[in-house]
Amino acid sequence: MNDGFPVTNGHALVIPRRHISEYFDLTQDELLACDSLLKQLREEIILSDESVAGFNIGINAGAVAGQTIFHCHIHLIPRREGDVDNPRGGVRHIIPGKGFY
């Protein structure tokens, strides 16, 4: 599914069918299914957009982690060369000033 507020073009969501509030409530079978779907989406995105050179995978678990929709979902965010000035640190930039090391 496409994200309603995409961070980049092609930003997708993997949403388990069973209603659970967060990632840590997934069963082993659900984890494997989500992983398989992430890999499938990655391949589809790469085949449809040659500018994609990397990905971020994001999960917000809990309100203090920024979760606003309390149904587990996993973000697959395509990245392109030059989409930010300095990508080093990636998801570490969630906490301002902590991404660069």
C-alpha cells in the first residue's frame, strides 16, 4: 500500500492483516510474511524506478516513538542519490543532533 503522506516517491507500507498495535506483537509467521512482502515491494520499486539506490525501513512502536496509527505498519522508503545533503546516519536522525557520528 502507498503511504498517504509519502516521504519520497514510492514510499510504501506493509500492513499485517491481523489488527495489532505494534511490530513487537507480530507472530513469527507474520514477521516472515512482512519480510517477504518488503523484499517483493523492494524489487517492484527498483524495477519501476531506476533512480532508486537504497531504502530505509521504518517502524514506529509506541506514541513516544512517533506512532500515530496504532495498527502495526512498516514503512519502506526508497532513497535516491542526492535526496538529502548528507545521508550518513540515516534513521539515527530521528533524534536531532544524534545522526552524525
